[in-house]
Amino acid sequence: MKRSKWKGPFVDFRFIEEIQAITKKKKTKTFSRSSTILPKHIDLNINIYNGRRFIPVKIKENMVGHKLGEFALTRLPFKYKK
């Protein structure tokens, strides 16, 4: 189910603070997988936590509007033993 348009996109307050402080650091770590990617996040390097480790992701133009969690997979693909 989508979020109402009048509410706007969801972005965690702590994630906004981390992005504003990114000018001091090149990469930032975040646990906020439910935050929406905004146009001002383009060309940033972010490490997203997937439950076990941090996955490095570079934000590109075609990622705007998606959630951060979509780019840090939490499960490995199943492989049959040969």
C-alpha cells in the first residue's frame, strides 16, 4: 500500500541528520531501510544495514522514489547443490 500524497515521502529524521553531516565524511552508515530516496541524495555513497552487515550503495538518478532497503538485500538467493 502506498503512502498518501498529501503526507509526502517518508524519510527518517536521523537519516536526514546523517545526510546533512555527510559533507564531513565521505560515507555514512544507516539503519533506516524504510526511508525514501530523494533527489538531493543523488551521487552519495551510503552504507545500508541489511541485518548482518553494511552494504555500500551509490545513489543514482533512477533510484529516486524507491526505499533504501530495496538496494540492500537481506536474503541470499537459493542454490541447489550439484
